[in-house]
Amino acid sequence: MFTVESINGCVIIPTYNNQNTLKRVIDGVLEIVPKHAVIIVNDGSTDKTEEILKEYASDLVILKNDPNAGKGLALRKGFKKAFELGFENAITIDSDGQHFPSDIPLLIEKAIEHKGAVIMGSRNMQQDGVPQKSSFGNKFSNFWFKIETGISLPDTQTGFRIYPLKPISKMNLFTKKFELEIEVIVRLAWRRVKFVPVSIQVKYDPNERVSHFRPGRDFFRISVLNSVLVFFALIYYYPKKFFSFQTLAHIKQEAVKPNETNLKKALSIGFGFFMGIFPIWGFQLLIGIPLAVLFRLNKVLFITAANISIPPMIPLIIYSSLLTGQLFVSGEVHYSSVLDFSSKEVQSNIYQYVVGAILLSVFAFLAGFVVTYGLLTIFRKNPVKE
């Protein structure tokens, strides 16, 4: 049988007013896990929990929040203690009796196969007896987790998991209630930690199970958290994922293309300069990329050169276009400095601007092509055609 020693792991049991099921859960865990590797966090219970825990006081690691602070803070306290004790992984299991401690070896087996991964005990939410609100809440959570991470999981609300402690120890977790179980897996996914689901048993006995989830307040807190996570996914995670080392290596490979001729590389850069200056603001890449594909140009070099029109360069490009247009249309120049013109001047001289921008884009194409081709001819040999 797979044991916690195999993964240098421990079990964390957060509990709050679950006197009906707590002892059964602890005893079930102790049948599989050694006493020194069991951490119980009593989250300010007001029932008989403390009396039950006295039976194990000399054997287990027992922590306490007083008063009740929330499951999230209980888990954070458990993670911190487990890391301090030198454990590398932490198995979390709820104390309400819905999970079967006998499934712990299933999770450990997957943790051995996938070192450093988060192992998620996935419940069958379609089986008889599962509360409708739990099934809906799980679907809701699964949907937002995929939006925030791009990862599909069958059960993101399960409390039966194996966490790698090292990446968690480097996080500043900020949620305190049930929503922490969402925060921690999303942020682990952002750190490129792997997720592995494992099918587990589940039991919902209305006669003994006590749920402290408050649909109104807790659902609101989870919704606020998801809104924040989606925002940071859009501005942080997905851009970081796109510009990963693998992606950058692929971009570099596409740019270099050792079998591509100097002529094609020079044409790609020249065309990029042309489209970056051509007066179709907002549509340069939308039109330019299909054309680059059509003419089989180097797309990476094209896009790089087209970014000549980055925001700091836009005033200079518009100013140069206006000057070029005035020189060819009216034969005279009215501005001696880029600071001397305004958007109103461009609007009142739109014809000169458009003519100048077109001419300037042609000049940029020629200059980019000639300079690039010249440099490549000097420093790079053309590939030999087979």
C-alpha cells in the first residue's frame, strides 16, 4: 500500500463544529497515516470538538483558532505548520464525513507518479444524495477555474487533495474562508504546477453531516474572488503564458530560419516598416499578417518591424508624414519641430498627411530592405539550395 512516507507527506484536517463525524475521520486517517503526520486545526469549534481532540492530544499535532476564523485561515495555518515540520506534501481531508480516508492511498499513488503535482480527489457529483446546490456550485467553480487557468478539472471544490508545500510556502495567500481553496489552486496553476484528478468515494448523510457553507455570503465572496482572478489572468497569467520561454524559443527559431534566403528576410523587414507607417492605423497587422502569409514572408520579422509604430514613435511618424506630404503637395514646410504641430493641424491638412504617410512608408520599405539586405549579405551566407 502507498504511504505518506512515500511522498514525505502529512494529513491536515481542518474542523469546525463537526462533532458527529470528526472522531470517525481521525480514526480512519490513523489507520493509514502515522500519528506524527496528522495535523488537526480546530477552527474555534463551540461543540464537543475540543473534548474529542483531548483523546489525541499527546499523539497528534493539534492547532487552534480562537475564535472561529474560517476554513481558509485554518488551512493556511496547517500548511505553515506542515512546512515547518519538514513535510513536502500535505493531504487535506474534510472532517464532515463526506470523504473516505481509505482513499488516501489512491491520491498518494498519483502523487508518486506525478511528483510536485496537485492531486485532486474528484467526487461523482451526479450520484444520488448529492445536494443540488453542491452540484451547481461545483459546475460554477469548474467553469471559472478553466477561464482563469485554461485547465479543465471535474471537481475544483473538493476538499480532499494533495498539495505540494514548497510553492505554497512562497505565496502570500490573502483569502480566509472557503474561497481559499479556489485561490490556492488558481495561483498554483499560474506557477505551472500540474493538476491530476483522481476519482474518490463521497458520502452525503443529512443525519450527521454539518455544512458551514453560507450560500449568500460565501457565494458572494467566491464571486468577488473569481472577478479578481479573471482580471489578473488577463493582465498577468495569459500574457506570461504566451511569452513563455518555450514560446520565445519558437519565435526565435521562426525568426532565424536558417534555410530562408537573405532576400526574403530583407523583404519581410522592409514590408514590416511599410505596413507600420502606412496610414491605416489600427489595421496594419490585421491586413499585413495575411499578406505576409500570402507572400510567404517571415512573419516574426514582419511583425517586429511593423512595431515601428509603437506609441512613443507615433507622434514622430505623423509629424514626418505631414512634413513629407507638405513638401510634395505644396512644396513648402510649415513646421520646424515636432512640438509645433497638433492633431488639429493634421485634421486640417489630412490630404498632405495621407500622401506623406504613403510616400514615407515606401521610403521606409526601401530603406529597411536595402539596409537589411546589405547587412545580411555581409554577415550571413545565403543557404545553399539542394
